[in-house]
Amino acid sequence: MHIDGSQCVWGRLAALVSWCSLSPVVLAGVYSTETSHFKVVASSRAMADEVGAKAEEFRHEVAREWLGEQLADPAEKGVIQVAFEPGPSRATTWVDPVGTAHHVTIVARDSSLIEALLKHEIAHTVLLTALGPTVPDWANEGIASRYDNRSRQTIRERKLREFASLNSWPRLDKLFASPVEAQWSYTASVAITDFLVERGGKGEFIAFLRTAGTQGYDTALRRHYDIDSVSQLEELWHRHTRLVVAQKNQDAFRSEHVLVRYRTRDGDSRVGSAGD
Ligand SMILES: [Zn+2]
């Protein structure tokens, strides 16, 4: 799916696709480097080294932030391919059929976009390593998308305001059971993740996902958040979002009026303004 010219997809390779023959990015020149946990392939030595160093830094940071500990070394190093192309940027994380090796591809318009794309994808590899390939799509994207750049976040914030103002909420039972592919599902995934993390912290959210994986969402919600069911979560999330959106609208109205007042006074020395 496309978000402001960028794309992120993660998934499991179908058995029919040969893991070894996967080569989704064509590079003009090929330079590779190896770090403790990754093999990085890029079109220049400097880029391969820089991406490798960043990938290690992000793996460490994301694991500490969400798991409170470092991840064990993987059985197999992950592969990261980076390339530059004009047009929409995109990034993908694949997990092999056995569920142990990760393959990240990043195709960006320019180097300024690499960092956020890389951190998003590294978050996927950390979650897939810690929780296994059955980690639900919505939570995988909900966590990884928190590392997106400002432009992606702004698009989702706009979509969330649309849910609240048009009363056009997506159904959570549908979100929890579907792949995350469309803008509404990215928006809802991040919003629900934020809502639950705000309520109980990151460690509790990971514990909730582990319980949900074995005992279902209703049991996990009761145990970790004192919420009776997915339906009640939906109601609480709607109410919370409406309040946040109303508060932001009020703040925006106030700051706009302050701005108008200053402009008027600076511009033509009139006393008073539209904001008074
Ligand atoms: Zn993603």
C-alpha cells in the first residue's frame, strides 16, 4: 500500500516462492557488509556500512524499548537490500517459510528517507523474532509504524480525525482478522496500539499480544487491561479519540486566532483582531 509515496509490506513467503532465489531489488553496483545480525547489500560501500550500523543500533533500541531486554542472536543473519530509484519509496520485510530468517528490501528516492524506512522494517524483524511469525499484522504494523517519518504520521492523524468526524470507524474484529494493507487499517492499527500502550505501557502490550495469541482477544483484554471484550475496547477507543480530536481542534482554533491577532497588530497597527 502507498502512504505519501512510501510503501511498507511485510509478509510470509508462500511455499512456492524459493527463499534462496528471492532477489526483489536490482542494484547498479553491489557492495555488501556483515554486522553481528545482518548482511547488508547496497550500491556503495559507504551506504552498506551506514545501513548496517543503523540496523544494529535500531535492533538494540527497539528490543530494549518493547521487550526490556536484548534479543538472542538469530540462527541466521537477516538480509537487508537497499537501492535508490525515482518515484514512490517502498520497503518490505519477508520472513522465510520456517520463520527464522528475515529479508528486508528498501527502495527510496533519496538517502534522507532511508532511516525511517529502515527503523520501521527493523521493528518488524524484532517483533517477528520475539513473538514469532504469528504476531498479528495489526500489532506488527501498529508498533513499526510508530517509527515512521512525520509525513506518514500526519496522513494517519488526518484519517483518524476523519473516523471521528464522520463517525466512520473501522470494525476492530475485522482489523484483528485481516492483513494490514489499506490506509484505514494502518491508521486503526497505530491508533489501537497507541491507545493500549498509553493505558498500560509497552511491556504490558507485548504481554497482551502473547496472551491473545493463545487465548484470544477477549481473555487477553480482560487480563491485561480490565476491558471486557473487543466490543468494549471499540467503544472506549471511539470515546478517547473523539475527546483527543476535539481537544486538538480547540487548540488549533486558539493558536490560529493568536496568530491572526499578532499579524493584524504587526501589519497595520490596528488594535483588536479576529481573535479578540
Ligand atoms: Zn510495515
